[in-house]
Amino acid sequence: MSTPELENEREYVGVLYARLDALRREAREALVKVRRENVGGNHQSRSERDAYARLYEDRLVQLDEVDERLAFGRLELEDRSPAQAAADAVDGEDTDTPYRYIGRIGLRDEALRPILLDWRVPQAAAFYQATAATPLGARSRRHLISSGRKIIRVEDEIFDADLLAEGSANLQGEGALMASLATQRTGRMHDIVATIQAEQDRIIRSPLGGVLVVQGGPGTGKTAVALHRAAYLLYSHRDRLASSGVLVVGPSRAFLQYIEAVLPSLGETGVVVSSVGQLYPGVEATADDAPEIAVVKGSAEMAGLISRAVASRQRVPAAPVELMINGERLTLEPGLIANAMHRARESRKPYNEARVVFVKNALGQLSRKLGDQLKAHGSTIDDSDLAILKEDLRTADDVIIALNTAWMPLTPQKLIQDLYARPQWLASLTPNWSPERRALLSRSRDAAFTISDVPLLDEAAELLGEYSVENAALKREAKQQRKRDIENAEHAIENMQVEGLVHAEDLAAGFAESSVRGTTAEQAAADRSWTYGHIVVDEAQELSPMQWRVLARRCPVRSFTIVGDMAQASAAASADSWQDAVIPLVGKATPGERWRLEELTVNYRTPSQIADEADRMAIEHNLPITLSRAVRDSEWPVFHVALDLSKETGSRDPDALFDAVTTVLEDDRDIDMLGTVVVIAPTASVPALYAALAENFGADIGLGAQGLTRAISVLTPHDAKGLEFDSVVVVDPAGILAESSRGASGLYVAMTRATQRLHLIDIAR
């Protein structure tokens, strides 16, 4: 590329950064001005001030996050007809040049003319989808490769043969993509917004509604597609999703840490990101049960068990109960309790909320009975006295004990803990289970909740409802206040003449008497009953039927993006096919009815040598892999190390394995000192392996999610899901195969994490 062309691009991008800096200054000045406003004691005025302050704060965060690679592409367009130019003008994207610059966010100059298109707008789609055969109105596509704020290289792809004849540029093809793939990993995922390929872009921009399943093998960009789709949907459907939000669910804390910077770098900071162990507010489970226990807890029949457990906590006394009320003996008949229960169940409210109806009805019947009894003893009782009698009954110890015995208020935690800790109760609820199966659920009440317990807690919470009437009332008031806030926001927007620039839902999210109320994302993450406008599920092949039930409740409109690879399903309770997996969402519908299936077929991450080795192993173990085409080779073969620890050799030195791994790591670091390396081993071996390696590598090595920012990390196959590293050392492949019924899936995951080199340390025992 000629020097003048490069300088022209540097000059234009410099203008974009100048505009970005100007917008930052304007937002800071507006924020300072808003904070200084003295609005007195008027609640409405304070709410408007605080809401606008939050919006300016969020805008500053967005502008700061997009600084790196602000602009990354340019389209040169064919000559447009007057009609097309008019249409573009209506869309607000008209420009007097044949070029469209593509970037992380949209920018306009001071005259409100577009100078940078957000990558998500329809006018930017050709940057990702155009080909020589289907140019989509583009003559060429230019990639802008930058370091910091400076453009260091440009690469052109030519669609119009006339441009070649004019000697316009050197054709580099997929140079930008290949350079990105060869870049060293940092322990954090980076966005692929500059190098999204046509196959990926089509899925990212597909319609919002319904259940979309994206199946793809290792390295096909499933996670990147999922995250970019979340950003695209939030941008394109802001009116619908601003108030309800988008939930992104991943398999582990390590995965969440790996992806945490992607959405902010795309200009989106309002997404709720959660692991499957965090889906119940107040509980953060990181450990899971043994596979055989996880299978039981993940089974759909656990929903029926929990329902029976809740129902069994309503008990009519077998015989009359004598109550003492201020010296007066009163008989509580079983029929009175049964009648009150019947009335409560007719309300069709959840357990705890129906209990309020039960208590109110029972107290009403008891107060009338007590009044009749006192009249029979010669006392004068009128209607005004009944309220006093009811209060006496409500506070009497005998009545409290009797009503609680009949219908005890419950929390989800207590219900599940009792279910595990009371074997006789569990046996009464599961007459068709074997004793061995029941024994799998046995544990003490103080045992920590596991990942498999989270959906059971959520199921119980759904059936139990609010534990406190006061909490339910507060929630109802909060919903009413939200409605009032939106109405106030609409008036404020009209008064300030900023229609079209600010959404009432966004403004209302900041209305508050204090700063306690958070953003939509913060409120959603803390509220179990929150329903999202869309849910993105990554590594979805791992979810159990009970986990799918949780997500179905979180999105009643059934708007899902589900990405995964059935060949990598290693969880004991996961489904065998997407058809089975999505049953909790769409029933037994086939693809094309209530859900649709897309496939990613190009492996961008894994070199062909590694992909071929992993595919051979998968086929040998009958894994249902999706065949994909690797777009590049590696200069290194797959390295095999054979370590004999069998009794026959006499080599029983426990340090022999650690020495072998250390040698492999040192050799790999000699090849590349700056890239990331992961050691993946059988789950039981990881703690000892890490401890031994830490003696040699010190601060350069880390364990689990906390170790992802280190040069070397040690992970289990489960924790490695969805991650990628420059080099991978798989320790004891046979041990990984043997550790579970889905061990082949775990080994397939481990072998496909590398972008450059793969080492396999085989152990003979």
C-alpha cells in the first residue's frame, strides 16, 4: 500500500479520535453541570437530576471502553442512484463520499453528519458479508490495522475488477483475519468485531424472536458469535430490551472472567453475565456433585419431587388440638384447618403467599368460634370485639404453634436442606426410587450448595413464592414506582427537548431517592423473578433439564440464542442432542417448528494438525462431532511424550510426572516466552500438579480462574471449556478419558484449546 494511502487513513482516523475526545469532554462537562444543580427538596427534580447523571456516567464508560481500535474498516461503495441516496438520507446515514468507515460505535460530526458507522447498523453489513460474487454494493473492503490510536497497516479486498485495472491496491484477502488468529493470547478473550466472517455475521444479525441454536465445533467462534449477537440485539432492539435486559450464561467462573471485557469493548455495559452456579441470587456455587449425584439432581423428575415436597408441608391435624387463649380453652378441629387450607389453595397463589390466606381464614374462623364460646359463658361480644379476639389469637403461642404445624412458612434453602437431611421424608416422597438412588441425595443440612442445587433452589422458590408478605408488598410497590418513574421520565424528556436521544426506560432506571437502586442489569441480577427480553447461553450442551427450566422461567417469551457443541458435552446430566436439550423451552418440536438450527463450519482457531488429531480421537470414541474446515496450519506438529510409570519399570517416583510436565513447559517457553500456556489434567490430579509446578514457576503459574492472567495456568477439562491458549499441555489423556462416562468429551475439549501448539503427555501405569 502506498505511503500516501496510509497517511490518508491515519489523518481520517485522527479526526475520529478528535471527535471521540470532544464527546468525552462534553459528557464530563454535562455530568459536572448536572451534579452541581440545586434542585431543592422536590423528589421529581432530584430524580431527574440523578437519572441524567447516571446516563452521562454510562456514556463516559462507553466512550472510554471503545478507544482501542475505534475504527477498523472502510467500505468503498458503488455509485448510488438518486433513489438510494435519498433512502440513505432518510436512514440518517447519508454521506457525500463513496466511503463508509466502520467502527465500534457510531460517530457524527458537529453538523450531525455520520463519520463512523456502528458495526451493527444495516449499512455496515456489507463489510462482513460482501464477496466478489455478491458485492452488496461495495467495490472494495479495507481493513485498518492499528496499534493504540495509530493505523500501522491497511489491507484491501477488491470486489470490482475496474479497481484492479486502476491499480488501486494490493489484494491481501484474509490477511486481517489470519493476523488476528496468529496473535498471542492474553488470558482474556478479545472481540472479533474487525474480523467477523460472513457465516458468523449472518447468525449474529438473525432475527430476535424464537429459539436459535448454533452448533459448531471447536474454534468456529461460537462464543464470539454469542457475545457479538448480544451486543447486536441490544443495539438493534434497544426499545424492547432496554428495560428487560439480556442475560448471558456461561459454564464457569473461569469462563466469565475470560469473556468479561468483550461486551464493554463493543459499547455494551448493561448485560447480565452469569455462570450456571450464580442463577439463584445470593448463592454462588462453584463446585459440583459427583457425576452420579448430578444426574439425579439434573433430571426433570426432580421438579415433581420438589412439588410433592412443598405440598407435603401442608398437614391437617389427625385429632382436635386444645388451645389456651388468655385462660380460655378452645378446641381447634381438624375440619377448620382443612377448610382454611381449601380456601387458600383456591387462591392458586404460591405456597408462602397462599399461607397468608390460610392463616387469615383460620384466624377468622377461630375468632368467631371463640366469640360464640365467650357468649355462651355469659360475655357480651359484638363485632368490634372480634378484631380484638383475632389479634389475641394471632399472638397466642398455642395458635402460632398449631397454625405453623399445619402450614409452616418455608424458604427454598430450608426445603432443599430438609429434603437431603431427612431420609424418611425423602422416602415418603419417592416410593418408586431405589434406596441406592435416595442415598445419593443424603447429606447434612450445613453442606454447601452445589451447581446442581441451584436449579432445585430456583424450582422451590417458584413454588414457595415470597417468604414475607412485607417483601411481596415491597416488590409490588417497586413495580408501581417503576411505572410512575417511566411516566415522569417521558415528561422530563419532553421538557428538556431530547426526544429520540434518550429512552424513557433508560432515564427511569436512574430515578431514585438515593443511589441504592442500580442499573437495569444490577436490578435484574439481584431479582430471581426478573424476566429477560433475551438470553444467550454458551456451552449450552452442558445444561441439565433442571437448569433449562430455570432459564425458561427467566425468559417467558422464549427468545434465546443457544451456542454449543454436542461433541463437547461432558456434564453427567446433559442431553444427547439439541432436540432433547430444548424440550424445556419448546416441547418436542422439531427444528424449523419452534426452534431453528444453524451450524458454524469453519475452524478459525485450531491449526489443522491439532484439529485432525482431535477429530481422530473423537471419531474413535464415537463423539458426534461437527466436521469443520481449519483455515490454517501450524509450523509445529502435535508433540507426544510417553511416560512409563508402570510397576514393571520400577519407576514409581512420584516426582517423575511433575518433572516431565516441567520439562515440556520449559521447552515450550523456549519457543515462545510471551504466549499463554495451559496445563489440563484429570480433575483429581490438578491440585497436586499445580502445587508441584508452582515450586518451579512461582508467580508465572496460576490455578483455575484466578490463574488465567498468568503466563501458565492449570485447569480441569471443565474449567477449560470455551477458553483458548497459545499452547496446551494435556497431562494423562487416558486419565481424562477414565474420570467420567463422558471423559472423551473432556479430552476433546482439552485437545482443542490451542491456537499454536499441543503437547500430549501419555502415561503408562
